[in-house]
Amino acid sequence: MSLIDSHCHLDDDRFDENRDQVIARAMQQGIEQIVMPATTVNRWDKIKQIAGQYHNVYPAYGLHPMFVEQHQTSHLQELDEWLDREKPIAVGECGLDFFHGRADEKRQLQLFIEQLQLAKNHHLPVIVHVRKAMDQVINLIRQYRPAAGVIHSFAGSLQQAQQLLDLNFKLGIAATVDFQRARKLRDVVAKIDEHGLLVESDAPDQPGAQHRDELNEPAFIVEHFQTMVKLRETSEQHLSDVLRRNSNKLFKFPEN
């Protein structure tokens, strides 16, 4: 059995003291590849450095909506040039986040739309962050039509999940699925077509039920992967094969 962590912030400063060990533990658990998305322009160099250091870590570059106050219009031009020069596997992390209100909605929309267009122009999938904006994001994806993408840490309804699959998007399933109270997400995982699923850690955040108050890491995805297996009433081997195939289809990992 092998897995791909489709969303992990290995560049986070909290990993600086033990990044080698974190990656080694992941590989011991069968996590063969890790996707590392960016949040702000000042993280891109570090992400590039880490991806260059580890053969199984792949970078994506983008501007995260939670850091909208740090983004400048010029960063979009820099991103365009960076994508052209560095040839990452995706654009992101980008999206919309209205968890704390919509005071900066206009600016978030501008940044997200521009990144959707960059993904389309560069023929890259897009890694999308969404909170309190799922229908809006779906409508924008339908309007701007990037070739493919993933909604990371998906938390929407079965109907929204199906709309996204119809738009050639996949759903990143994080450790939230471990919690019994996440009934809507567990229903999606149980019922949606298997070709729409990915598994992710979102480390160092979003630890699962067995790791409350711990720093999350990619090795832990094995636990909520097993929850997904139970929900879908399938075998570990079958689901790991499916998830690996889905990730490869979306990200088109280059040969090492």
C-alpha cells in the first residue's frame, strides 16, 4: 500500500528542526509523495529549496486568501513569471475564505480569479482553499474553467461535491473525516465516485482524532485513510490504488 499526501505545508517554520524526520516517518508509513502548496510570495523560495532537497516533495505556488493583506497586485505578475520558470505541479494554494466576514471580499475575488486564469494559461491544476464560500467558488470555477483542480480539506455537501466532480475537480479529504460529528463529510466520502477523492494531511494543522493538540504530520494520513476505507466498505489496497491514480492524474508528477 502507498499513499500520496496531496496537501502538506512542509515549509512551515514549525518543521525546521525535524523536517528530515517528518519526511522519513511519512515514507515509513507508505506516503511516497507529498504536495507542498504555498501561502505567500515570501514562502516561494523556501518551498523551492525544500522541494529541491527531497526527491518526493513537489511544489505548488500561489497566494492564499487568509493572507490577503500581505498580497500585492505585483505578486500576480511575479507568480506568472515564477510558474513559467519553475514549472511546478499546480497553482495554489488560492481561493476564498470568508470565515471572519466579507470585508475584503473584492480583493479576495480579484486574487482568486487571476490565479484561476494563470492556472488555465499555464495548463496547471489549481489547489483551492474554501471557507464559507463553496457555492461562490463553484460558480467561479464554472465561469473561468481551469483544466482541473482540487478543493483542499473539502467540507461541502454531496450536491456540491458532485458539481465539482462534473467540473473535473477532486476533493481533498483531511483528518476531519475521523470525527463522528463530521456527518456531512463522511456521507460524501461514502457516496461520491471514487475517482473524485484525494487524501491529505494539511500538516502541520488539522491533526486527527488520535492526535489532538499535536503537530500534524503527513504520516498521520494513514489513520484517516483507514476511516475512508471503512466508510466506503472497500479494501485498503483498492482505495490506496485509486487515490494514488487520482493524484497522478491530477498533478502529473514528473519522473525523478
